[in-house]
Amino acid sequence: MAPYFFRTLILSGALLGPIGLAGQTPSPPEGKPTPPGRVVSNYKLSPARAEKAVDYSRARYRLHFAAAAWAALLLVALVRLRVGPKLRDLAERVSSRRFVQALVFVPILLGLIGLLTLPVDAARHRLSLAYDQSVQGWGSWLVDWAKAGAVGLAIALPVVWMLYGILRRSPRRWWLWFWLAMLPVIVFVVFLAPLVVDPLFFRFGPLEARAPELVREIETVTARAGLEIPRNKMYVMEASAKLRSVNAYVTGLGASKRVVVWDTTLAKMTPPQTLFVFGHEMGHYVLGHVPRTILFVAALLFVLLFLANRVGRRIFRGGVEPLGIRGLSDWASLPLLLLFLSVGGELSLPVVNAYSRANEHAADAYALEVIHGVVPEPSRAAAEAFQVLGEINLSDPRPGAFVRFWLYSHPPVADRIAFARSYDPWGRGEPTRFVPPAPVVAP
């Protein structure tokens, strides 16, 4: 719901959100999911459902690129129309104090951008309603959109104030000092998100209260891994209040780290399938994907800021003031910086998503290993879980190579099912990657 380029400014990509199972915008069921007794050998949808999944996926792909183009064109227009210098002059008339100027300049600029990108955000929700993926009414959605904007502004205001303070004090090395200053900010945001931000949009409760038998089975899986995840770190999210999709994810850092299972997953998957889903999320937990992702985002931000500095020095070389912008340390340069980070964030998506797909593949392998010997026929449970996920989420049965390369943060469902059915180091006498072998439970 936050503007595309604003997510890029704060996180240089969407990597610091939940590391989940689905990896695509969720879609709803149409009819019943795969019967528990059906053996899944490959991802297959009925002709009507496959056509709908393809139509929905292509609409999402088109909307993504349209949103990226609109964000870039909007920022170009704001620069050409000298919106930044006009707002800067207003802020300087209000006060000579820099922080007061930030209080005037930043909310007005980001509020204007948010309103101008509202049609794109509304188009996303309209698409979800058109394909019956969401049960959230427009009033509730608009409240959530406003909440997301308020959260974004609360983060952006001190970050932008800090950025321009550094720019004024160190015009040549600002990118390095700002990058160093952002590292604790990124860690703090990741730590705080599950405690403060997530509850603004969904209700959470202890998984033990909703599914005590499942928690006991989960503890068997965690014991199999030699790991203890406290029950107070297992949550259920009431996704059904707004969505019809299934998912689970791991989020947070340190004391805020937790595994979250959606209530729709509990309702629509069998216990073996749900245990595989939990094993996948536990894989992210055990394999350290959250701290590794923080490091990855930090590295990406480093590159983007370095390039932004090089471009900025060329633009403002020799004291030139293009379109009324006095220099990179001028408040009026913010739309220009946002434009660069927006385009840079979009161009970096293939790298970001390749990194994410590698993490998801590793978590799939971990899940298969950790439930082996605990769940009868783990490969079958995993394949069934992916089939249910694909049917309910209307996953594209045949995404093109370019789309997979550019947009897919998770491997396609068909690939994940094929991997689940073929991964058998035990039968081939090969070593496992993550979890030591254990005796297989007889069916």
C-alpha cells in the first residue's frame, strides 16, 4: 500500500518483510483444494482454473511494471515542475530551523506522492477483488492504506532529516556516512515491525490456543532438528478477516523473532501439510535468513547510495542549479533522489529475487529433511502442500522465463513440487544438507 518508490527508499527492495512460503500476491480458492488422498506428481489445474490463474498472473505482472513506470514518470514530473524548490521555499519561510523545515517539507511531499500513487494502489486492490482473492471492503482497505502511509512517514521523517544533515556536513562522503547511519535503523525496523507495525493490520494470537495438537506435533519436529522454538514464539494470524489465501512466515529479530501461521492455512491444509509449511518457516529461522537478508539489503543500499552520489556529483558539477535545485544537500533534491532509488530498486529486482529464491529453495530442502522420520511420506506432504498453495493462490502454472527472472521471489510452484518429489538423499545414500537422517515413521 505504501508507494512503490518509498519502499525502495527505506529498504532498497522488499526484502525486510516476512520471509514467507507463497511468494506471490495471494489469490483465493475457487472450489475445494486438492483432496488429501490425491497423489500429487506435478502442478496441475483444471482448464478453467488454469486459464483464470494465467489471466490473474498476467494482470499482476502488467500492473507491477505499470506501477514502476508511473512512479518514475511521476517523480520526473515533480522535478520538471519544480515542486521540490517550491516546497523548500515554503519550508524556509516557515522557519530557519532545519528540523522544522523537515516537518513541513517531508510530509507535504510524501503526502502528495502518496495521493498521486493512490490510483495504482487501488488498482491492486480492485484486481484482488475482481479475482475474489480479498474479502476486505474498500473502507477497511482505505484505512489500512492510511495506516501504511502514516507508518512510512514516521520512518521517513527522521531518516530524511538525518540524510540532509549528513549531506550538508559531508558533501563528498555523505553516502558512506548515511549508509553507516542506516544500518542500525534497518535493524531497528526489522526488530520493531512484528511488535508494532504488523498488529496495526492483522490480529495475532498464540498458536497454542488455536491449535494445541498442532503445537505438540510442531514440538516433535523442532526436537527432530535439535532446536527449541518456545511456544510463545509461535503465532497464528487472523488472515481470514481480509484474505482467502494461505501462507506462513518468519519475521523479526532477536527477542521479536517469531514464526507466524495464517489461520487460513490451519483451515485448508492437513496436519502433515501444515507441518511441512512450519518446517519451511523453521528453515528460515534456523538458517539465519533474517540476519542474512539484513546484510544483503545493507549491501544493496551501499551500492545504490554510492551510485546516487556519483550521479548527483555529475548533475550538480560546477555549481549548476538545474530546475531550481541548489545542490544535492538542498531539500528540493529529494524527488531527484527518490527517482534514482526508485529506478535503481526496480533494476535491482532480478538480483534481489535471485537471492530470495535461493533462500526459499534452501528452506524447502530443510523442511523436507526436518519432517523426514516424523511425518509419513514427507515428499508427498510437501507436494500436496504446494498443490494446495497453488490452487488457492492461483499461482501461474507456466510463468515465462523473463517473469521468473525479474519478478519471482520464490521458485514457481511447479518447480517446487518437482523438487519435493525428487529430493531423496536417504534413498540414494547421499548426505543430507541440513538435518541428520532419522528413522522413517511407518505409515
